[in-house]
Amino acid sequence: MVIPFPGGPQLPRADVGGKAASLIRMCAAGLPVPPGVVLASAFFAPWFDRVMASEGWTHLTHASTDEWPALCSKLQQHALALPLTATQRDALNALHSHLRSPSSGQRFAVRSSSPEEDLASASFAGSYETRMGVSAAGLEDAVRACFVSSLDLRVFTYKAERQFDLWAPRIAVVVQRQIASDVAGVGFSLNPVTNDYDEAVINANWGLGTSVVDGRVSPDHFVISKIDSAVVEETRGDKRVSAWLDAGGGTVERENHRPAERALTDAQLRELTGMIVRIEALYEVPVDVEWAYAGGRLHVLQARPITTYVPLPPEMVTRPGERRRLYGDAALSKGMTTNAPISPLGLDNMESMFSGIVQSWVGPLKRDVPPQEAVFFFAGGRMYINYSNILWLASPAMLAKGTAATDTLMAQILGAIDPKRYRAEARPPWMSLRLLRVVPRALWHLRGFAWNMGRTVVSPERAHRVYRQRIDALERELREQLDGGLPLEAFRRTYQARLSGEIFEVAMPAFVAGTLPLGGVTGARHPERKALADALATGATDNVVVEMGISLRRLAALLEPGDWRDLEQVARRIEQRKMPSAFMEAWDRFLAAFGWRGPLESDVASPRYADDPRLALRQMSCMSLDDDRYDPEVAHRRLVEERKRAYGELARSMGPLRRMLLRRVYRLIDLFAGARDTPKHLVVLFNYGVRKRVLAEGHRLAREGRIDVAEDVFSLTFAELKAASEDTGLDLRAASAERRRFRARLDAQVKRFPAAIDSRGRILRPPPRADTPGVWSGMPVSPGVVSGPVKTLHSPHDKRVEKGDVLVAYTTDPGWTPLFVNAAAIVLEVGGALQHGAVVAREYGKPCVVGIDQVVATLPEGALVEVDGTMGTVRLLP
């Protein structure tokens, strides 16, 4: 039960907890850690047995989260009074023996050390108890306080959020020689603001480090280059309060102790940076470190993995000091619009489709091109663009202009980058004379697109009939006529080629025709015509994403009021076909039209509406059924009428030639504006066919015992699945283990994938804007002005969107858009005028603003805001 350090055995984390395991590890590596003792988790087992046998624990395990505060408090009072067993008393005596000191006034730091604490995926920062300056006589009380903190409401809440087991609590306690420090604080082995791997950040204050850790003071702040230890940035804090050991026990605060003086010398900053780098190398992940100087000597008090940063896979990282590469995250805005990590098989599927399209245009491609040579590549759970290579062909201003329609934020970032810093040092290998040789092939490949584009402009009605016939035929084929008996590779190759041809020859001309710019035709620069021109861009018919939301609300209206109390039961009744016939008929029609869609649908690993009725039911539960203001069908019908009215007014105000041109452009928009989402709709349908075919392979491998469950197949690649069919001895579990570990890191650590990141992890942001306090400016993409409370969602399953909420999200894919129905307005950090969220917001008549940097982190949950989708502002209201 009592493990000294240094010199004691290295026990598992389950026995000593995360904090103690880290201290023991650093001691073994020879780092300057103050000595101490760990009371192992076995010491506390008798107390936990008594707690879990109590009536209060039984109540807690059956209680709702609303009841937790009172029950946790009562349980803590009970735990605090538990007696020591004889074995525990012996262990405390052994603890005192190990801590004998020639100084009778020796003080100790007593800290909780949970097995779940200080993980790469969970820190529990501030949840468990720490006591500083404890005398030998006060050790028992401090140990009890640490034990009782494991029953704190904060711990239960954090565990529930991170999906830890709530009902098997364990804890250990560290008792460590207290350092009477002159200056102390925390250090990070990467810059937590910019994510830069080559910068350490150090915060310091006089006395003990508790004032820095607890955030009660503005400390001195240093950003240090890990390459040459130079100070990159320095901010002198006010340091108004500092904590010190009290001669009578505990700690005491001093005010205004040397507030104007710098807390660390240059020599100490260099030494501290070197120590942080050494600890990072020991842990092999970025760390944050608590440290202290006493009598000029550096001590390491604690180290833990940093739990929130963006890791990059090794192939994307350059060495320290090398020219950095600039990457843009294409998965945020280039059609996929997903902020979730994409599965290995999902990435492989996207890369295969992308490569197949490019090869059909330019001929055979070099396989396995590393990120430094590529333009587009797939790695780290995302699709990236290597802008360092593109900067050989285009200026930042050109890149910004080409990006603005789909990603306003990225356009701002690209427009401000320094090409001398980020352009690749060497000309990319593909920039050669071969590039000229592929031009004729690419132009030849464009013949189908060009022919259909010309036919669309000359004869819109006939082109629309052909468009509908061919798209409907392809959809039927992908939905009903796939040959599941084909080998997986042949299956993908056959239908992928068919899909690519129809998208580029049929769907893309329709897409272009439906998104023709109107400004030059309508004279929208004149203020009186701008509103009418804006109305022409709404009310698009035949848009699959808009119709999906409308269909979901119709389904919701067929449910009985009592059904909403137990959606799990409703899902079972749907699967057993025991719902009323009217609902089942509507459900069958919905699945026939949209069954392959759903939240996070860009990834073949994600379940769809046809796979799990709960996906649709959750979204239906967020739809208001008693208010026409939140009926997307009513709103869309109104916009269609407003579009027709606006066209009539504009036509009457124009001369004959301009009116004739307007008539032709309007006819194209009328027929084809709804085609905006058709290419994505077809890709998702093809992916669903791939998903079903891959799952069939997964079930076979699971039956053979080569993977645990069929869904594990999504952690593999197509090449591995092909090899597995040829070699029955191939170890598939080993092949996917490393990918699953990296995916777990992404799930745990990355809340928002950055739009732009370089090869040393630095996240680039747009230039700061001179916004008025309480007002944020972005890009207006759907007009109107409304007010409502902020509802921030990090995933489409996050929480309910109530009627009148302002939905705030980082980015959204079409599977989110049914959540728009109840929203009064939508605010997106990533997006542009052509992004799915913007299009659907316009068609539902919801004000929408996009491209506001860090709006998800900035807007307080529940705050009342006014969203002006005409001017592009979000204003905080009293």
C-alpha cells in the first residue's frame, strides 16, 4: 500500500494512479522530482467498499443528473467520517516512517492520483483535491480529503462527459516533500494557443505555483523557441497575488510581492525549456509540466500529456528548423463539410475516388505520393491540400479568391499568408513538361461536359429532361441494381467509373447552370435591385437536402405525442414494422429517397438512416410541429413565390436586351438551382453501396475469427482487405491497431480541425478584425434579422435544438440540416455562400452568417444574440 519514490517499484497505473505513475517514471529517468510516497489504491479499497454498500450510493446509481449535486454532497459527508481499518492504520504509520526528515517543520504536498487522471484523453484538471503545506500531523486529514474528492460532483460530471465508468471509483494519493519555492508555474511543450510544436510556453509567478495553476493571477508569460531557446514573445503579468508556505501550516497569500519584476531570468528560461523538451521526449507526446525553483534549483513537480491539441501523422511533419509546409483541410468545406475524423477505410475510399477521377483526365498517376509532393492527399483522418506546392502556380490573392465561395475563413487566411515562408523550396515534381502533355487529354475529357453545358444554355428544357432521366437512372442503378457478388475491387471499380462519368458529364453542367452569377444581369449593384436579386437565388426546387428536411418533418407529424417519450421503443417498432401503416408507408418512401444519408455521411463507416432509425428519430424530435414559422415546407414554398415575384419586378424594370438575358438566366436557375447538391447526393449513394459491400466482407471476416466485429473492417484499407482474401494468415488485428490508436487520439483531443495548419502543427488564423465589442462580423449568406439564445453543437447528436435557438456550429454536412428546422438562425465558423449549410439556411428562410473565426469558442451557451444575415453580423444582447 505504501510505495516510496525514488527507489520503489514501478506499479501499474491502476494501483498508483496517473499522477503518481508519472512521478515514478520521471524519478526513474533521473529528473529532479522531490521525493515522496504513494498511498496505493488498495489503501482506499475498504472505504470504497463501505461507500458502495451505503444507501446513499444506491440512490446515486439510480438518480438523474439533476439529483447528483445533493446526493454527491451527502455521500461525501458519509465518506469523510469512515473509520480507519487496522491495515490502513499500519499503512499510515509506514507512510510516516518513509517521510522522516531531519527538519521537524517539514511540510508536504498531498495530491489525489486517480487511475483515470492525467491521460492523453482526459486530465480531470481541478476535479480532484490537492492540499499544500501539510504538516505531518495533518496528513491523515489531507489523505481523507483527497479520497472524498473522488466522490465530488465535478468528478462524476467529467466522467460522464468522457464516458468513463461511473460506478467503479478508484484513487491513490501522493504525499510529496513540499518545495518552498521562490518562483513556480507551469510549462507547455507546445504552444497551446497556436498548436506550434516548436514553441514552449511558460507561465510564472513568485512563490508556489498554485496561483498560476488555479488561474487566480495574471502571471509572466513567455513563448520560447525550442530550436534555439530564444524568447519569441514575452508578456509581463501583474502578479498581484502570490502563494507561500505558512510557517503554521498550509499556505498564505501575499499581495503585490515584486509585481513589476520579471519572475525568471534568461538562464532559467533556457534551463526550464530544456527540461520541458526532455520530458516531452520521455513521454513521446506533448506535455504540460508543473515546476518550481527553490534556492536557484529547478524541481519538477508534475507532468501530464496535453489533452487538447491537433496531432499530425508523421508523414505530414517536417523536422524542426526545416521549411514548413502549409496544409488546408479540404474535408471542412470542399463538399465533405465534416469536422469528425474520417475512418481509415473512409479515407481510402475518398482517395480511390479522387485518384480515379484525376487519372481519367490526365492518365496514369504515381501511386503513394508523399504529402510533400502532392496537391491533394489523405492522411490523419482528413483530406488535405498542400498549398506550399500550389504557391508555385498561384498567388495568395488568387487562392483566396478561388476559396471564398465555399470557405470564407480559409480565404481570409490564404489572403494573408507570406508566400516566401510557405512556398515549397523546390518545384514540385509534377511541375514539368509532362504537365503540358496532359492538357490535350484533359480537354478531350471535357468534351462531354462542354457538350452538355452548351446544350443546357441553348435548350434548357430539353437539357433538364435529359439531366433528370440520366440522374434518375443512375440513382436507380446505385440503389437497386448493384451486383454484390462482384469481388470488392471489381465492385468499386465498376460503379466508381459509372458514377464519375455521370457526375462530370451530367450533374456538373446542371450545377454550373444553377449557380450562374446574377449581379451583372440584374444590375444588383444598385441598392434598390439588390434585395430582388437576392430573392432570385432562393426558392430552388428539386434540391435533395431541402426535400430531406421537409420529408423528415412530415414523418414527425405522423408520430403520436406519446411516441416522443421513448424513441428507442419507436425505433424497435419501426424495425419490426409494428408502427401504424400510414407511418410505415411514409417511412418506406423516405428510405427510398434518402435512406443512404445521415449525419457524418462523408465517411463510409458512418451509419445511415436505413441502418439505424434512431438517427432520423433524434432529428425529428428537434422539430416543432405546432408552429408554421418552423415548418420548412411552408418557408420554402414562400421563398419560391418570392423568387417568382422578384423576377417579375426585375423584368419590368429592365430594357428589352437586359430583360431577354435575365429571362434566359432565370430559366436556367429555375430549372437547375436545385442541382446544387446532386453530385454529393450521388457520391453518398455510391458510398452507401460500398459500405454495404464492405460490411458483408466484415461479417465474413468476423465469422472466421479474423476481426472481432464486422465494423472493425473500417479500420483497414482496401489493399489489406484484398490481401486478406489472398492470405488467410494475414493478421488483420495488428494491421489496424495503430490506426485505431491515432483515431482514438483524434476523437479525444481534437474538438475542431483547423482550416489551415502547417507541418510543425502551427494553426493559422485570419488577420484580426476590428469588431465592435459584443459584435462579430462574418459573411452574410442568408438574409434576415432574428434574436434568440445560442445553442452550440459540436456534433449532430450533441443536444436538442429548441424552437427559436440560434444554432452555432463549426461546420455542418447535409446530415445536420434537419436540425435547422427549429433554429431561428444559423451561425457557422467554416463555410461560404455555396456551402451546404448556407444553401439550406436560405431555402428554409433562416438568417445565416458564416466565416467568424473562433465563434464556437467565443459565443457563450445560452446567451441572447441578434443574427443579421443581411449585414453578416452577430450581436450580443443584454
